[in-house]
Amino acid sequence: MTPPVDVRRALTSRTAALQGAGDRALAALADASVLVVGAGGLGAPVLQYLAGAGLRRLAVVDHDVVDPSNLARQVLFGLADVGRPKAEVAAERLRAVDPSLEVVALTTTFAPEQVAGYDVVVDAADSVVVTRSVSDACAAHGIPFVWGTVLGYDGQVSVFHDAGADPVDFHDLHPDVLPDEGSCALDGVLPALCGAVGSVMAAQVTALVAGLGEPLLGRVLTVDARRWRWTESPLRRGPGSRRPTPVVDAEPETIAPSALADALGADAPRTGAGAATLVLVDVRTPEERATGIISGSITPELLRPDGRTVVAVCASGRRATAYARTLDRPVVVLDGGIAGWRAEGRPTVHADADADADADADADAATLTE
């Protein structure tokens, strides 16, 4: 078996051959620690390319598990990984590339204190709420961070460093606190676009750490994958720049349509194993509900304090997120809402028919108890 040191030398040989790289660049990479937030569509290609970059330490934080809908774009995972924590699976793949790489897997949501001790942070969570938190944490610790986002056919990449010579941060790009808009489950995403944007993000890490190219500090790179046009826009901090007040409320977790179907029982969602532990609450208008609901759903006024986890459902996820923040009990939001559920070919039923079924079930239960 080839010793790890020889593996590292082979992995980095093409990097060393780059003009202006050599031992200087390899030494800088070998001394660097990088934290990647998110192991999804963007995080997967970032991690894959950084695995062989010759870093000292590479950490990944992601609380989610692998879902079948991930596999087309999240290239670290396969069918055998479905249901497993993304961070743990990613860590296995990274160690398989470079045995001498120190790999840290954090199967939690992002926390600001996690950035401490890292030279560069990569924000691959593709969530405005998480990005604000990463931005504040990196500014507090004087750490540069690489940011990327994709949705549909569009993507963006930039590098922020609040403590740099020309300080610029995410709040200079988006000064107002806005909720996440859109969802891959609802709006879709071109799988290869994730790879393209993720590759640029990984290259920004090696640019920051080892000077391999010029980092996108003060520049926002935008790609339109309909025409494959890349455009660059300058970004500067203005005299009236301000850091928004951090959002206190944490973003509720989401559940993918396929994961919800599995939890409820794909063949009989109303009587599946998940029925005893989950309650679906549809917050849409009566007119929207009349177009079809997920079987077993109730309206908010019918929710009882029974200890079950609430699955909040709306058209696309935004109203369900707002509703989830009002609850003082375990709650998740259906990713992409009813639109995402239907996009995966999941069934809905007529609300009146479902109510009749509930009445029949209650009558049967009453008969059994008499």
C-alpha cells in the first residue's frame, strides 16, 4: 500500500506544476484549515475538489440526511447513502481521497462558534438566513468566506472579508434582511450548474490560501446557464453601509417530499408508521386546499397539543415557515410545499373526501370504545 505521504505528493503534483505555485503553494495549503457549511448541491463539489488540494484540515457541517432527490447534483452520494447523515458520508469520501487529511464531520446546524480556528469558511448552505449568520461570525473572527448560490438556471459566487484591506461583506451585497426566496424543490436547479458554481467556489479557497489565482474579493460572478454567460459586477462598501440586526428566530428545519412520504408510509400515508408521530397542518387558503391536500392534513385551528411533530404545508414553503415560527413545539416545513410534493408525483386528495374519511375513522373508533 502506498504510504499516505506519497499519496499527498501525487495528489498535489499537478498543483505544484502550475506557474508560480511550487513548494510555496503546497506549504500554504498543507498549513490551512477550511470549514465548509453545507454538503448539498454546492458543498458536494466544493468538498470533492478540496479533498485532494493538500489541506491540513477540512471540516463539513450539515444536519441533513441524504435523500434520493439529492443524487443528481450532490455528487458525493449514492443510493446506498440514502438516509445517512450527509456530513458523515462526506467525511468518508474525503478520507478515501487523502488519508493524511484531517477531516471533521459536524452533523448539526451551523453555529457561529464553529468558524473559530479556520483560515477560510465556505458558505455552501445556499440559505440567506445561514449566510447572514456565517457573515457575522466570520466578521467577528476576521476570517474570509467564500459564498455561492444556485437556483434554476442562475448562480452567483463571491468572496467576502470584513477585515480585509478593502473590507466587503455579504451585507454590502444584500443590506436588507429578507427571507429565502425560491426552493430547489419548487423552482428546480440544473444539476451541472451546481458543479460549475461549486468548482469556482473551491478555486476561491486555493486562491485565498495559496495565491493560486485572484480571489473574487469585491467582485460578484454571475452565471446564466440558459446561455452560459458569465458576468462580473464590482462590489464596494459604501459610506452608509450597515450590518443588519441579526435575525433572532432560527429558520425551521425542512423535510423533503420523498422523506415525508417515507415517514408517513408511501402506500398508505394516513396509516403509515409516521402517522403516530407526525401531524400535517395545511396553512393554505380554503380555495387552495380545494385543489387537493396531502391525505391526513388538518387546518391550523384543528391542531391539538398532542406531542406530535408538526409538518407545516403551504403552496411553496414561505407561509409554512412563517407559521412554524409561531409554534412552541417540534415542527418542520415541507420543502417546496404542495408544489414540490406534486412535482415528485406524490398524490393529493380532495379535502372533502379526506374529511369524510376522518369522520368514518372517528365513527369506527367510537364504535370500538362503546
